[in-house]
Amino acid sequence: MKTLTRNIFRTAITVILVILAFVAIFRAWVYYTASPWTRDARFSADIVAIAPDVSGLITQVNVKDNQLVKKDQVLFVIDQPRYQKALEEAQADVAYYQTLAQEKRTEAGAS
């Protein structure tokens, strides 16, 4: 019985070590494939994609390379005439669909 317990204990330790090795290898693989690198040097950084809510040409950039930015800081300015036109079109669409919805409600009430 003592030999059986020792064999189970050794097997359990071996299985645990193999699992730990796989976890360590997987974490190292994820770390090295997810962090940016170059041939000359390796660095680790948080990468954030920045995109505007509307499309358009950028006319002014208010930050420099590697500058720290704060929440709600304006990073760039979009071409105002294009943005204004898109805003006016969106407002016209809203007004049209509100009128259409009101007409449908009136038709439904009259029936």
C-alpha cells in the first residue's frame, strides 16, 4: 500500500509539473507575440487604437509624438465643412423619420 501511495504521489507531482510547464510556455508565447518588438530592441507598451466618431480629413493635430495625453483632451481637428455637412444631413434624416413616424401614427389612429 505504501508503494502504491508513493507511485500516485510521484505521478501527481509529474502531472502538476508538466501542466505548470505548459502554462509557463503558453504565457511566455502570448507575452512575446502580443508585445511590439524590433530586431534592434524589444519593448513593451500599451497600444491604443484612436479613431474619430465621424470620418473626415484631419486639419490640425494637437499632440506631438510620444506626448502624454489626458482624458477628454482634443487630439486632432476634423475638417469642419465636411463634418458640418454630415451633421446637417444626419439632422435632416432625423427630422424626416420623425415626420414619417408621426404620419404613420396618425394613419394608424385614423384606421
